[in-house]
Amino acid sequence: MGLKGEAAIVGYVEWAPERLSKARPAPFTLEQWAELGAAAMDDAGLPADLVDGIVTSHLEESQIFVPSTVAEYLGVRARFAELVDLGGASAAAMVWRAAAVELGICDVVLCALPARYITPTSQAKPKALSDAVYFGASSNQYGSPQAEFEIPYGNLGQNGPYGQVATRYGAVFGYDERAMAKIVVDQRVNANHTDGAIWHDTPLTIDEVLASPVIADPLHMLEIVMPCVGGAAVVVANAQVAKTARNRPVWVRGFGENVPFKTPTYAADLLHTPIAEAAETAFAMSGLRRADMDMVSIYDCYTITVLLSLEDAGFCPKGQGMGFVAEHDLTFRGDFPLNTAGGQLGFGQAGLAGGMHHVCDAARQIMGRAGPAQVGDCHRAFVSGNGGILSEQTALILEGQ
């Protein structure tokens, strides 16, 4: 079942994130898409006219017909076009969909996520702020489940629900706040060795994490991603094209996806996240084991997300994640390299491009291009994506040739 392992990431680009409060004006997101696509193809060393597949997320300039709008703008005669709407899980989901090149329906697929939001506006027709922006839900429209059951009771946004999950974890398994802070500190070491990271020049200690304000008990400010803008893209090619690319091909060996609910109100168990099923599918498809992974790139919007993902993806037993984190060195030079470019907590979360950061992180390591943060002898990686409140989860198994 699943992939033959004949689709590969052959190029990528990741713009250095900027803090939202200090960000410069940006071109239209459609223009950003084109810039990212061109840069990723250049990185792959492939001519742009090879592109015949598009995978995208939403664009401000195209409320409907998004993939065809991108294809039209780029001048691409796409034989494969897909719109992915899975929040932070979108990037990993894009990659496995792009693996459709295995089927012979297309040769090269561009997957891009522009995330520089300060774009041109018109006083005659200003951009409308959606209900999702105001309420942190999907919609306040009549008939929306969020309008009926979430918004009236204040179960909104991200910080509160993730804090509830962390509180529940503590009640069931106990809570070691120093172990949780260590996740941030180890990833900060990785960010300190990664050009372009928001926190490249700022070391961090466990005590400093715990001294930062509590935002949603028990989560401190430095356990939560900061608002950034940026963008990222990858190129996925078939085996024939991959052989001609500039970089070492990073083969997509397995994937998994599980999307059982939108909000945690409907989770059967807050501490059993959908990454469990997604990871199991991915590993089974790849024929590889957890122990075969040379690094992991885990979606890290909050430290509790990392902890639950490590447990549910099978890297440590349920309820023992904090001990696992405390006992292992998670830096790029450690015995369990995790988020080796800093993750979103250290590199920065540029909207949906934050999810693509994890794909780029793994590809960069397997290609041997991580510079001072390079993991020695790195050939295999596990990547996770997370959307909503632990509700939309995707997993990838990547391997170098």
C-alpha cells in the first residue's frame, strides 16, 4: 500500500522570518508565490518550464479557483493542481500529494506557502477581516458549528485550548516544567547555529523560559511561537528528473494523515492526538522503524505539541515524554536531534510556512546543507504537521538516496 518511494524533494527555499511587529511591506501573495517558486526551482538547478504541477493553500487574491489562478499567473500548464487547507499540517500534506509524480501524471510539482501578510491595499476596496481572524474559529456565519457551539462559550483561539491540553496532561501523567522548558532551550541551541533564525543571536536557559510570563497555564510565553512573516517552498520531482537535479534527492518513502475533528471539544481523548494514526501509517508504508530516523522535525507551535507528538508518534511510551526529553540531548549534536534549525519556537513561525519549515529542516539535513547545525551521517527523517488544536495531523518519512 502507498508510495513506491519514487518521488523526491529536490529543492527548497525558506525566507528568513521577520517579526510581525517589524515586518516590511510585501508584494501581493500571488507575487510571493511566484518568487518562492522561482527560487525553489533555482535551488534545485532545474528549468522553470519543467513545472507541470501546483499544490497551494489559500491566497488573499483568489478566494476560489486558487490552483488555476496560480498556474495562470506562473504560465504553467498544470497536469496536477491541488488546494490544501489543513492549517499547520498543510505543508507536509502538500508534499505527499505532490508525490503524485510517481503516477506519471506530472513530472515536477511546486508546493509554496507565502506568509508575508503586509501586502498592498486599496482604500476603495479594503481587505475584509474574516470571522476566523476575529474569533480564532473557522467561521461566525449562520449554521457554522463554531458559531453554534464554540464562540458562545469562549472556546476560541490557540493559547487557551493548548493550555487546557497541557493541564490535562499534568493531571493524568504529572508535569515537569523544567523538562518542557528544555525543549525550547535545546531548540534554541539549534537556532543559534542557523542563519536567518529569529533567535539566532539569543541563547536561552531553562530558568529564563520559566521566568517568562505564563500565557495559558501552565504554558509560558517562551513555550509559544511568536508571530512572524515569511515564506517557504519545495520542489517535488519524479525519479527521472531527480537524477538531473543539483541536490541529493530526498525521497518521500511514506506518509500518513488523520483529520478526525476541527476543535478539541470533539476529541475522544485530549491526550491521544491524530499523529498516532498518521505516523503508524507512514512508518508502515516506508518499511522503516522509529530507530532508523537520524533526526525528527516535529511541529512545535507549543511545547506540549512536541511532547504529545513524540509520544503518539511512537518515539517514547505514553506518559513518559517528559522523562524522554530530560534524558536526551535534542540539539543537532545530540543523541536525538529534534528541530535542528530551531523549529518554530527558535526559527520562527511564519504562518502556514511554519509547517513548511519542518519539511525544509529535514530536507536540508538529508541533503547535507545544514552548515554549522548539520547532523552527522543524516539519511532519514521523520516530519510532522499539525493544524488547529491537535486536530489535523500529517506525517512524512523522508530518506536520502
